Amino acid sequence: MGNALRFLYGQCCKPSTAHDSETLGPHGVSAATVGVSALAQDLLQFDITSQVPEGLSQHVVSSKKAQANWYTKLLAAWKEAKPPPKTPEEAARLVILTLKRHHKADVEGLLAFYGLPPPHTLVQPHAVGVAPQWPEGVKFELQTLPVDVKAVADGDTITVYVNTEDPRESSSVPRDVQVAATQRSKARAVKNYTKADELQKKIVDAGYRVLNGPNNEDILARKYRIRLRGIDAPESKMPFGKEAKEELVKLVQGKCLVIHAYEEDRYGRCVGDVYCNGVFVQESMLKKGLAWHYAAYDKRPELESWEKGARAARVGLWASSNPEKPWEWRKDRREGR
């Protein structure tokens, strides 16, 4: 991580000449490179010193302690991004996705500090490493709030929440849900928690939830149950069922996801491809031998290849010579065998 940041800084943050002086950004480099290179430099410094850059407080409203929390998250996201951001647009998207639950003014202030594009100028924002165009068959894209550990049901199913301020969601929130969310905030303000809990139940029953934001603000979010497309992980009571769930938790816990939704299954779940900071989650599960390629429903050759690689390496469930297929295990249970 440190070497990668140093290389990027060395390539982009070269001393400016007098000819460049009119285009200098707040870090003393050209406007064309200030976003990525300066952020890389500051993340490197934060990794070493745990200190946020001087002058940032002039652009944001939160405390130094909150700022340090941002840089901790950004540092982790940068380490996981494959490849790391190389353009101002990619860097801006990483910041926006990583700090999505934080105060809008803080996110915009941080972007402005680095001369990065503001959110409204980015077209179809995606996680770093995700193709800018949707693959064929994608019906819509979800950009989630950070995933809670309790939201992972097993190795191939998760529950996610999407902020209703998202343009796709904002126009479809039922009026009664909006009213209930407003009334809940008022009830909590006067410490009428019984009333607030009643309203929260009404909101939850409608498929939404009010979550607590990083600055103690209320976030009205829509609930989605996601079935990871193209894989079938061992059920919880099967061998490696526990390990599959734990690996999925490790991949997504506390992180914002980008989900390409293809269809809805018979259980009302969105069947989709899940990306986390540029990592394709299904690929990771297959390569670690913690899921089968669900070939009956997904013919993608790359999924087949990843499963074959895990089989050959005898990792995960493939340590067994003849592991039971989860779809056959479920069928046997339905038929009482």
C-alpha cells in the first residue's frame, strides 16, 4: 500500500513551475492531478502519523476526531481497491461510496478540498474496478449503505439497505412511510420512545427502516434481500456452511456495496452480482472453495473456471472428495430423506 501510494505521489506530485502557478490546487500541484495524487499523499501520511491534513477543517463541518475516522475508512478502501483510483472521477467515487453515510456537506467539502468532482457531476457512479457500462441483462443498480454483520444470512444471501435519497429510490417512497419517518423523529426528540418504536415497526413492515447515521442523523432506507447470482453456498447445517457465511461476512461487513440486479426470484430476493471496493464477491467465494458454481442457472464460463481452480487446489469444501451439493441437500430435506 505504502509503495503504491509513494509511486503515485512521485508520478503526479512533482514540483510545479511558475508557468503552472495559476492552476495550483490546495496541495500545490496542478488542477489536473491534485485530486488523486494529493489524496494518495495524505493517506500515506495518515497511515504513518494518524494525522489528518492541515486546512481540511476549513472545508468541512465535523471535528478532527470525525475526520480521522474518515481517513481510516478511506485508507482501508484504498487498500482494497483493485486497481486503486487513477483518475479524479475514480477517486471521487471511492470517497463518495466509502463515506456515503456521512454528512453530505462533509463529503462535498472533502471532495472540494482535493479538487475532486462533486457528486452531481459524476455520471453513473460505480465502485472502483467495476465496468462503467452495465453488463447485458442488468435491470438496475443498487448502491448500498454499509452492511451490518447480522444482515448476512448464509454464504449466498444478504440483506442490504439503500438510502432513499438515492435518485432511484427518492421518487418511489410511499407517502405514509415518509410521514411515519418524520413523526418518528419528532417522537424521539421528545423522548416518546414507545411511539417512536410503533412508527419504526410501521416503516419496517413497509420494507423500509430508519437507520442511525454517523452524525446521529436519521437515514430512511429501503430494504433489499440479495441472492448472489451464479453461486450456491453450503447451507448453514452443511459442512462448510459456517465457513461460507463467515467469509461473506468478512467480505461485506461494514462496507458499501454495488449490486447489479438481474431479476427477482420466487422468494422475492433480487438476484445480482455483488461488488465491494472493486472485488467481485462471487469470484472470491468460488476461488476460496466456499461455494458451488450454480451452473443450472448461470452459464458464465469464468464462474466455472474459478470453481475448477478451487477443486484442483482442494481448498474449502473441495478438501472432501465428494462434497454434497446444496441443491441436492435441500431436495432431500423437502422430500423427508
